[in-house]
Amino acid sequence: MQYKGTAPLHPHFLDHVLRVAKDHLPPRSKRRLRAQRPSAARLCPTATCGAVRAEAELRSRLLLLLLLPAEPPRVAHSRAWERRRFVTMNLLPLESLCVFLLPQVWLALGMQEIHADQETIGKISAAGQLMWCSASVDILFLLDGSYSIGRGSFERSKHFAGKLCDALDIHPGRVRVGMVQFSSAPHLEFSLDSYLTKQEVKERIKRTAFRGGSTETGRALKYILHKGFPGGRNLTVPKILIIISDGKSQGSTAVPAMQVKERGTTVFAVGIKFPRWEELHAVASEPTEQHVLFAGDASDAANGLYSALSSSICSITTPGCKVESFPCERRTLETEKELAGSYVCWKGSKQQNVMHASLCPFYRVKRVSVKHPSRCFRTVCTDPCDSQPCQNGGTCVPEGLDKYHCLCPVGYGGGTHCAPKLSLECGVDLLFLMDSSAGVTLEGFLRYKAFLKRFLQAVMGRDSPANVGVAQYDTSIRIPIEVGQHKDVFGLMKSIDALNFSGGGTLTGRALWYVAQHGFRRTPVFADVLDDLPRVVVLLTDSKSQDPVAEAAKYARDRDLLLIGVGSSFVRAELAEVTGNPKQTVVYSDPQDLFNRIPELQRRICSVNSPEGCQVQSLDLVFAVDASAGVGLANFLQLRDFVRSSSWQFTINRDVTQIALVAYGSRAHTVFALDTYTNNSALVQAINQMPFLGDVASASSALLHIHSDVMTVQKGARPGVSKVVVLLTNGGGMEDAAAPARQLRDNGVTVFVVVIGDAERDTLLRVAGSPSYLVHISSYEDLQRYQDLITERICEEAKSPVNLCKPNPCMNQGVCILRPGSYWCECHGWEGPHCESRVPRGDSPRSPVLPTDSHVQQIPGTFQHFSGAHRHPKRS
């Protein structure tokens, strides 16, 4: 007989269905399955079946799963009986399997739905977590542990039971809880007097093991009729029976359920998995709308149960809460069979060895969802967020019945109700320069308007000392809102709303020239006093300029304008060119991220009055960078980037901070000295020229070089100014560096050691002198993260008091003599403030007469020349 079947099904699908079905078999049936695997050759013996042989084996194994009894008989079957059973299974079409297997792979979602808005659903769930029952009552859980439920749904039933216990005041004199599990037969898990605290009951529920078997709900109810509530109290204490089941009993439940209810027991029927609602309604107490629940949503079911009990047993209700009725819909998955077509099949005849072809019908079986309209009674409590207490677009999040907190937009949150938390307490004249060219598009322009309004609403208070104006530019430049024109935020918002998009070219350079000359008009505070506040320009653009910006930006900065650039990463480089300092740029990653930058912009604006970093501290700083082959070129470039970005933390000029740069391998090389550059831009360009040396590292030669040829008065070091050396290394070549580092410290120079990667810590500590001056970083990629920490430590040293004679400012073996707040040099064969000029031959050395209160101290001028210098006695 040739195989006549439908198109083969995908073997992966069959494997999946097989695994699902096997998971729900009892252990004994699984063992039988492993022992009775049919072979594909026996099921399909001819060569024509080769393409479907694997499918045939899967089909037969799946059928075997279905036909194996849950409780195999004790008497072994004959081999002939086994063969007959295989023949029967092989003749069944695979489509009939779907009736049994598909329910195992459906998700139990949406079996009950309350028709209410999301806010009400949230209130129902919140109220379910707040409800509490402290009455004298006996509660018995009747858990379905049959195979139709399965282990997964049984665990959800246990979770629901534990959830209900959270709201019960479990105590011997108040609420008592017990549990019975039923399947083929009921089994008492624990009686009502076994555990007397909530924690003990919940722990015991968690330990309850799934038993399996058939669904004998009627038998379990008869057990309750016969045994009552094990461990319960007398009839004066209310009895509550909570049945958690799928309602698919294999026997009648109507009569025993009615008898249980007639004894005064309140019965709740809680559906699980794919409930059969008709049976659940039959066993539940009246009104069934209040006593039939679904365990899929534990908080909702808990609310429904306690809502039903609040009017009778648990009579204490929370103030502000009430039970309301909602339309709801319960669903059931049911099987439908429809004719899908026909196929050729073979039928026998009365004649021997004769068969006839015929058409046999082919049916398709599918699962459909059937809706059952109903009513659900739930407790809803008044929400503290109903009054909408959060302002300025904040979102109210309730915390119980009388508390809440507000999730506030960026820039707000100064109070409970999202009050502005930022403020422009710094007195500035502030001009926003908005790009309204075609490059930013209408959408971008409107975004900048919204950002500007949000920013000013967040930072502008009634008494803000800042004066604000707005300018627009494209091909032309105009100032529709003069600086200081509006003294109130409301009028400023109306003027910003009136701004219109114009389009045109993007001439940022021309706009900077214009606002530098005409953007700020100084008005007199009194008749003869001008309001001389710092002036800040905030550039808002997302389009590259069509004209040069460098010269115009320098002109504006030279006129004491603080330039701040706000834009996307697309214009990052141009914004840095405009501001002259990457620290003065605010770059956002996406349109929404722009609004997250409001606090950063506020800090940048007010930094005009309180510079960040060490911008107001006098400091002589030397970076010593390991440029050896041990570091490698790629890592050296990261070190160079670190030095470049760190230099922007300092104001470079003769009066504030001076920076020198030394690169070293086996020998040290001065890239530039302390007094070489007097502004940040020129300094950064010089850092970019630092060479990679590529030989063996020697940190000792670098520190000796700094001691003798960099940190000296001849090379620009200033007396009375804090001095710091930052050594950037991978830890190589540090063996002999401790001695020159100690010499630098003896001369008043702080040595920071920043090591990247693994290195010998003891050696590094001897160089740094203290763990406070040693910074260990795991990788070069993490170097930038430590920039703020290193800068902060340098700034702390810059604030420390200094010894005016360390390092020795006197040249040519001159002796530095301290005086109160000053010093002077005692010269021998030399003259000048620092002994810098040789005395002509024949003249006697000229040295000032020491005052009586002077203190004389000889300090070696350099490591090489003065280590053995003659020391003068101290004078008192």
C-alpha cells in the first residue's frame, strides 16, 4: 500500500510539540515512552516513504504520548495488544493531535478583562495591595493539582494564595489559613492550626509540591463535607473556601458544591490557565459576579475577593475607598472543527485482496476564544494625584492613599510640586543667538524656541539678576528682543512666541561680528553709574556656517564676551572654534537630549562669575609624558589627547597658570617651557606637535630634566606660585626615579604619578611619595574618566601655602632669604634681584644689608649645580 498523506509538517514544529507534551506526563508514563519508541522503518517499511519517515516517527511518538494512560494498569499487556495499539495510532491523522496539544502552547493572556481606563485599572491594582483583613475567620485554600493544570499553572496558583496572605492578619485569634490539594484524590497539605504566623504560612505554601492526576473537584468537595475545615474553629467563626482550578472536573460538582454552601461556607471560585467559567459559576457562592475571579492578575483578584468580604466579614474599609461595579469580559478557549477538504483514501471490499479508492473528508481543528460578558466588583480608592498637584509638566506617582511624588522635567524639582530648581542667580547680560536659517529647518527652529522657553521658565525667577535678550540670524542679523527689555518671564515668553522662522543662508561669522558690536547696550543704573555685568552670548545652531567664524569669534572674546555654543554633534568642531574652549560647548546627541542639557547650560552661563577648575589659581604645571616604545604610538596619542583636554581646565596666562610639556624616552625633551605660551589656543596647538620618541623609557631622566631645566626661574617658573608635575606613564623605567622625585618635593614641587595598566606599586609609591599622589588607571580607554579627579587634586595643591624660597629663585648659587611675605637673594660674585648678572671684575660683590628680623636659608638652585653648595647659617 502506497503512502497517501498530506504535505509533511516541519520537523522542528513536531519536535516542539513533542517536548511540550512530554513535560506534562507523569514520571511512569515518561519511562514507558522511552521504552516504547517505534522505529520509522517499522511504521513506513517501503522505500517510497523515505521523505516522510522522520515525520512518521514523530507522529507515532506524539500519538503514543496521548494514548498512554496517566496511571498505567498493573497487569502487563501482551505484545499482540501493543502491536494493535501501534496500528491504531498510525492510522489516526496528525491533525487530531492539535485538539490535545495546542492548549499546551497557548498563553493564558486576557482570560478576563475589566472595561475601564488605564488610570482606573491602576487604582484597582493599587487598592488590592493596600487591603487588609483582621477579622476572626477561617480560610481554606483548595488547590487544583491535576495534570490539566500543569506545573506552571500550579505555581501561579501558589503565588496567588501567597498574595492573598499578604492582606491577612494571620493569628490564632484572628485569621487562620489551611490548604488542601486535590487531583485524583484530595490531600491535606496543612491544617488551619498548623501555622500561626503569616511568614510560616507563606513559606509552607511555597514548599507545596505538585502531585498530578485527574481533576476530581467533586471528590474534593465531598472531602470538605466529610472532614470540614481541619484545625478550624466552631460554627460561630465564618468559613471561607477558596477553590483555585481550571474548572474542568471529570465528575459532577453541582450537588457537593450546593451542600458546602448550604452549611454556611462562602465559596470563591478562582480560575487559572484556561478556565471553564460555567463550572466555576456553578460552585461559587451568590452573587457569582462577586465570587468568581481570575488568578492571572493576582492584584486584581485580591481586590475582587476582599471587595466581596468588605461588606460582611472584613467590615473595616479604608477611608476614601468604595466598591464599584465595572463591566468585564471573561473568555474561554474552545475547540471548533470545520471541513477543510478531502483526500484519496483506500477502503476494503467483500472480495479478497481487493481495495477501492475513495474520497475521505479532511477536517481542520482550531481553538477559538469565546467571550462571556459579566460584571466585576472592585474597590477603588481616591488617588492623591486626582488633584493634579505636579506643575510644569510633572507626572504624579501615587504612594499609597495619601502620599505621592512628582517626576519632574529637567530643570524642575526644586519643591514637592516641580517648582523650578535652577536659577540664574549670577548677574549677567545674556543674549541668545538663534540660527533661523534654512540649514536648521523649520522643525529645528521650533525646537530651539521650545528649548529656550523651557530653559527660561526653569531658571528665571521673579528676582533674577540676569538680563535676557534674543537675536536671530540667517543671511541677515536682527535683535527682536533687546537684552533687559523684559523684566518678567510672562512678557519674555510672549515675545519668544512671536519669533518667526525666516530661512536663508547660515552666516554665523557675520552674526558674531554684529552681536559683539551691537548686541549689548549698557544702561545707567544711576545717573553716573553704568551697569557693567558680565556679557554672555549663547549660540543655538545645528548648521555649519557658510562664512568663517574664527576671526569673528576671537573679536567677540577679545571684547570680553563669554561665548557658549549649543548644538548637535554635527557642529561640535565648529562650536569649539567659536567658543575657543570645548568646555564652553553643550553638545546633544538627539533632539530629546537637547532638553536634558538645561542644567549644563545654566552652569556654563554662571561660570563667567565662578570659573571652573583652577582658572583662578596661580600655578606652574608640568606634564611629563612617556613617549617610549613601551607605551606604543596608539596609547601615546591617547596620552596626548588627555594632556590637550586637561589644559582647557586652566586659564593660561602669565598671572594665573603656566604649563610646560616634557616628552621622554631614554632622554627627556622639552616640547615647550612654562613661559612659552600665554593663551589656551596656542598651547593646545603646540601639544598637538608633541613627538613620539619610541625608545626605552627612563622616568628618572625626565624628572632630573624637569628639576634642572624646566622648573627654574630661568625657564619661567614664578617664585611664590604652587608647582606641580604630572607624570603620565605605563610604569616602565621607574626604577631610579625615586631620588629625583624626592629632590623635586624638597624644592616644593608636588609630583603626581598617573600610571596606566599593571605596574609595581611599591616602586610607584616611592616616586609619588604618598598614596594621595598616586593615581592608578586600568586602561588607556579609562583615562578621560579620571580627568576631573586629577584636575581636582591639582587644584587642591594650587591652594596650598607655598614657601617663597622653594624652589630657590636665586640663580648662580645665590642664597634665598625669607622675609614676611617676600624674599631676597644674597649673591656672591653676582648681582640683580635673582643674582642673574655677573659683577664686573675689580668691583666688590653688592649684597643688601640684612634686616634684623630676616631669616636666611640656603636652597639648592638646581639638582646638578647646588647639591653640595655651601650653606650659610640661619639668622634670627
